Amino acid sequence: MVNISSKISELRKAKNWSQEELAKKIGASRIMIGKYERGENSPSIEVVLKLANAFVVSIDFLVGLGPNAAFDKEMMKRL
């Protein structure tokens, strides 16, 4: 199972976003994004949904669970 903290960091860096930019996109603070990425705090389901929408991935993909966890939304469209 993929650790959500590493997935948040990986996706943010893939988009070339700073923690501040991601925070603005989901209505959170940069400090909270840092805590999520370091595994010091776990995002609520509402925040997970906002993160998935910001990254254009499914919640399954973000949390690393389910049959579609290996695919982002673009890959699912192609399949």
C-alpha cells in the first residue's frame, strides 16, 4: 500500500507546485501540506477529495487502494 504522504509529495512535485501553491488550490495552509507530506498529520476525507481533484486523480489512486490505484484519471479514460 502506498503511503498517502509520499503520494501527495510525489504528485505535487510532478506538477511543479510549491506547497504554498497546493495549499491555495485546496484551501489549506502550507504548514498543513508539509505535515501531510511528512506523515505528521493525515488529511480528512474532505481534504483527500480536494487533493484528488487538484491532482486530477481518483481517491483510489491517491490513497493507493482498490483495483484502479495504479492509474490516474487520464489513464482510466484511455482504458
